[in-house]
Amino acid sequence: MPTIIYSVGDCFKTETGYGVVLPDDKSFVITREGGREGYTMEIVKGVPESALPHPHLSEGVKFEISFALKCVNFAMQCDTGSQASITSWGR
């Protein structure tokens, strides 16, 4: 299987949720959990092994998940002053 290379801001889907690549070899991951809380959000080292690119968050992703990932993107851009175009953010 070919190696997938991710850049900062790329979104991905895992077996249990979704995430976005952060600077410094980290990722913000949202996983679906049962019970009252509903979701777990965490920052992990690297990109999870089960991650596959998910280029369009507007397709097949619950609003609250895409909104949370868009908020992470916004915070990254504010923090770095970056105007980088991120292809994963739905139109």
C-alpha cells in the first residue's frame, strides 16, 4: 500500500472518527463515543495509522464534527497568521 503524505490542515477519516493534521507532528482527532457525551476530542502524536484522506468535510460528515474541525483550522490560521488554502473545508 502506498504511503500517504499529509500536510498541516489536511483532514482525514479514521475507523472511529475524523481529524485534522496540526503542526509539530500532531493531529486533532474527534471520535464518536456512546453515552451522553457523544464525542471524544483529543490531540495525538502523528496521524493515526487507520487514517485515510477525507477531502470534503461537507460530504457525509455530521455538522458538529465539520464545525469543530473548521474551528481548529481557524485557530491554526489565527495562530500562525497563515492564509493557506485548505482543500478539506466544504463549500
